[in-house]
Amino acid sequence: MKQSVYFVHLIPTGGKYTDDANCIFEFCISNSLIGVGWAVGDDFKTTSDFAAYESQYPKFHSASLDSSIRTIRDMKKGDLVWTRDADRQFYLSEVRGKWFYRNSALGRAFDIVNVRKVETWKIDNSNLPVELSRTAYRKAAQEIHDESIIAHTKTMWSHLYTEEALTS
């Protein structure tokens, strides 16, 4: 299985309470989530039916479906995801669940509704792939194609995973 590497911004701008980036980040970490926004109304139920979500999208957003939503949907279990908090502390996650639209009051308020379940580790910034900390990711979620970042990430992840197995 090909293991892809992504970057996701957990500092959205479209929700009612998105001015508190640390609170949003803590919401994601404490719920073992990564995700992006683009809510489709208070009445739309939590679902894993992407076609149902996609059919509601034009009723609430003037542009076509944002590519970041598809990126979150297309991730596979086992893929790795970089993110960082408002203080530029980096975290590495492994995708553990399928895409779902999580309709909750906090999810809508924080603009984190298109989500994946993950397991996340805080990473010592001195161990980051140099290219990762220098790269400006412009989309809310995007796949990383830089081979050196991918290789470093996979090596780092295997060490984290082995370390956890030995201490469990």
C-alpha cells in the first residue's frame, strides 16, 4: 500500500469562533481529528455519504467544491498528515478512519466539519524535515510531493510507531 503524506491547516477562517486558533487546534487534537470546513447548514446530519454532502454544497457555497475537501476525503487509512498549531509547533498524525461530515455545534463554530479520525504525536521541531518548515502550504489540505519530505516523514513515523509499540 502506498503511504501518502499531507499537510492540513487546522487554523480555519470560516467559522463563528475561528479567531481562537489555539482553541480550534485543541478541539481537533482532543477529538483525534484533522479536517477542514465548508459546512452545509445546521440541519444536515453527520454522514459518511460524500455524494449527499456534495449535493448540499452548492446551496451554501458559491464556488465549486473546494479541493481541500476532496483531499481530506481521498486520504487512506495509514496515510501521514503534518499539521501545526498557532505557535508553529508541528504534529504528525496517522489517518485511522474514513472521511465523514461531522455536524456538531463546535465543528460548525470552529469550521472543522469534513474530518478524518487520526492518532497524533507532537514532534520536536528540531527533528523536522528542513523543507517542511520552509514550505508555505496555501491550501487548507494538500498532498506533499517533495520526495525528501516524504522519505523523512516515513522514517520519523516508523521510529515513533516502533517506540510506541515497545512502551505499550
